[in-house]
Amino acid sequence: MTVGDMGPGMRGRPDDAGSPNSGPGGGHGIGMMRLRATPSTVPAGVVSLRVVNAGALPHEVVVLPLPARQAAGERPTGADGRVDEAGSLGEASRSCGAGAGDGVAPGAMAWTTVTLQPGHYELVCNVPGHYRAGMYAELDVTQ
Ligand SMILES: [Cu+2]
């Protein structure tokens, strides 16, 4: 899967001086972010997730069960801009390594191996604000 963002680093113009939002201290805001699962359907069992951070910011991927009648992207976020990770089946958030870490650096890869029963899951980036910015994807696990 790929995680990415449309941050300043992705635009190919290091000095975006024409934008009213750019400039030191001005805050570029959080651009559009995405998390893409390919494939989005996998057979049940041991699943190896490999995450490539194609964005300009650190990201991560956490595997959460998706409750019935809830779509990806509908989780509430707390005051810290993160979703509840209760029930997490695993995460890939260590640059060039497996499992949990401090986030996947831009350009780096991370991975984790999880055992998934048939059902619906949601992959989320739980860096503050990223879920709200669109960093989630559904993963369906079949028999
Ligand atoms: Cu992110």
C-alpha cells in the first residue's frame, strides 16, 4: 500500500512563494492526504503489509477492525486529532522496519505481518490530523 500527501514537498516547487499560505511560520496547513491499499481485498490468514511513504510527511498505517454498518472514514477523532486505536491488529510505523515505531519517514518503507479473519478492516494513519485529512482505506478479507 502507499501513503502520501500533497504537502509542499510533493509539488516540485521547493519555494512556493506565490502562495499566500506558504512561507516560514505561515503554516502550509495539511494538504490532501491519501492511503491506498493495493490490493484492497485479500484472503484470510497471515497478511504481510508493506507501506511505502510516497509523501513529504511522516505517516503510519494501523489496522483496525471496521464495525458493521460503519464505513471507512467515519471514526470520530479526539481533541488530539487521532482516532481510538482500540482493537488494533497491528501497525507499520517504523522506518525501514517492522511493527510499531515513531512514524514512517518520507521515502521510507515499513512493514508488519498480521493474521486477519474474514471481515472488514480499516487502515488508518493515526498521525494527528491525518485521518481527518483523508488517510484511511478499507481492507476486505475474504475466506
Ligand atoms: Cu499520515
